[in-house]
Amino acid sequence: MDKCKEDRNNMKIYVGNLPFTIEDDKLKELFAPYGEIEEAIVIKDKFSGRSKGFGFVTFKEDESAKKAIAEMNDKEVEGRKLKVNEAKPMDPDRPRRPPRRDFNQRRRF
């Protein structure tokens, strides 16, 4: 089957305000009752490996994703209300954060 045709029904959702204890497998477990999941990933800090408090779940069917959004948005998990909606691609025109200051290159007077 052509990969492009296969991906047409997939829908990725954004899951925000996740408890920092949630890992990929637990995220998948939370959303599994709504349909078949292709991928569930919690975004982690590249240096510390700690969760950033959000992730993405990709459902095989749009209807499953829409049901998950409707039922899981504002649902409390481990004392935190989840924010769940359809994931949007990053806007290339979005203003970027300025680069961090490099303290190794201090100016000398």
C-alpha cells in the first residue's frame, strides 16, 4: 500500500499540561480506549531527559482522534487538567526565541 494513501486517515493530537511522571507507554494507555494508536510520544528536554509536560498521539482514524479530543480535553490526570486538541504544524513565520546568551564568550573591556 502506498505510504501517502495510508497516512491520509491519520490524525495527530496535541496533549498538553501532562504530569511530569507520564511516559510514552502511559500516554498511549490513557488514549487507547478511543481507538488504534499509531504513535504516542512525550516530548522530553534533550539535556535532562525530563518531560516538558506535553506530547502527541497519532490515531489511525480521524474519528477516534476527534472522540479522544472531545472526551479527554480538560480531564484531570494526576491532579492536572489535560489540554487536548488537534496538532497543528509549526508556523514557519512564527517569531523565534532569541538565542541564549553564551557565557563563555564574555565581553572584555
